[in-house]
Amino acid sequence: MVKELVKRWGAALRPALMLFVLLVETVLADTGSLTAAVAFAATAAAGSALALCSLLAARCAPAVPRTRVRTAIRDRERRTAFLPQRAPDARGRTRPRAPGRPLLTAA
């Protein structure tokens, strides 16, 4: 059961654990100061609020029906210009030449 929880929540808890370790290190280290810890906590709180707002906004968006998605893909396909690719070495095609002196021809 613990392994299932680690698999399910491990990816989500790793960043939070890293933030917690950095915060504790900043607070408890001799070089760290209270202002650095407060700035770090404020940044983490703002990031968490942004993530929460984006999650709530994504959940409130209505689900798009599959038929509408198919119609959008079909319309995009119709608007896309199709340019057939031609083989430069195909039979009957002259090879492109670089500009330069005109070729001498027998008159």
C-alpha cells in the first residue's frame, strides 16, 4: 500500500519536499537570514497560489465534445495548402543548373 502511495504521490511530493529542504536550510544555516526565508516563503506561496488558480480554471472549463474536435481537425486540413513534392531526378525533368555563363552550342 505504501508503494502505491509513493508511485501515485511521489512525483507530486518531490518538488514540495525540495522546497521544504531549501527553506529549512535557508532558515537554519549560519549565512541565511530571516529576510531570505521570508522572501523564499512568499515566492513559494505565490507559486502555489498560481498553480491552484490554474488548476481550478482548468477544471471549470467545459469539456469539448469529440465531434467538435474532429470537425476542427477536418476544417484545418481543408485550409492547409497541399504542395506535391516532386523528385528532381524524375524521368523527363531537366536538372536545375546554377546561373552562370551560357552554354556554347553548335550552330
